[in-house]
Amino acid sequence: SETVFGITPDIITCAKGITSGYVPLGAVLISDRLMDEMRALSQDEYIMFTNGFTYSGHPVACAAALKNIEIMEREDMFAHVRQITPYFQQRLRDLARHPIVGDARGMGLLGCIEGRAPSESTEEARLAVDLEFGMRLDKKCEARGLLVRPIINMAVFSPPLIIQQDDIDRMFDIMDVALAEVSEEML
């Protein structure tokens, strides 16, 4: 967040990715500045910061997280993500040429395609796109081996961090064909 948005958060919550999803684990990261403020307050007033439970810090989950972080650092995955992201985002933006796409947006390896009927469409057509676009695109993509997450008039997707350019091409080629079919059916 600091490098992208220019802010330094006091609290970060994270989960899933910390173990690559192999075992459940979540974490709350608190800045030293905020912890110092809470400690100073607790000396003057009775403020209790409880952050441990009997099921917290499970050794298997923590071991998985530590190994996952070690591998991500060793393989320099974030350098790969920085290198491949511009290509991913360009292929995503290229999908905006379909008449049913109102917006194709994303950040990093996260993408969203929002369906929108052209303004000259009937109210019925606009409502159908609003209600069915994500589901229809998902079905067309799934039939070709690609999973996206339909959310009403959107489809969102986030491939693995290790994705390569040929995988990106395959993914967006499938979406391109699927969008053409959905456009033909709905508009």
C-alpha cells in the first residue's frame, strides 16, 4: 500500500495467501507506532489488548506460513509479478473492445470485467446484462477450462503469482472468445 497508494497502514490483516491456502491461517500486523500508543495508554488507563486464543498460532499453520514466505522470497515471486503485470493488464484492457464490456480494470494480477449493455439498448436488455453477464461469461469460460468468479454483472479473476506469458495468453484468448459469444447472445 505504501509504494502503490503512498500510505503506511497501522494495521494489516491477511489470510489464505500467507500459507498459499494449504492450511487455514490469518494474521493481524500492527505497526510499532500504534503498539507504542496502545502501551502508553494502558499505563494511564486500564486498556487490555488481548490477541491470543487457545487455538491461535497453530504450529502446523505457522510452519506452512514460514515455509511459504521462505519460498516466495527465494523464488523472488514479487519480482516476477512486477515483470508480468504490465502484459496481464494490457491483455485485460484489450477486452474492453467488446460491445458488452463496460469496463475492464485491474491492478497487479487481479482483474475484473464489468458487463454493460450499450445505452441505446432496451431496458430489458440492460437489466439482463446487469443480472446475467457474470454467470454467462463464467459458463462460457468454464466450458473452455477457465474459471472466473461471477459477481452479478462482473467476472473477477486472479491467477497464481507464478503465471507465465503463455498462460496469460491462453486465459485472455478464452475470455475473448467467451465475451464474443456472450455479446452475440445478449445484445
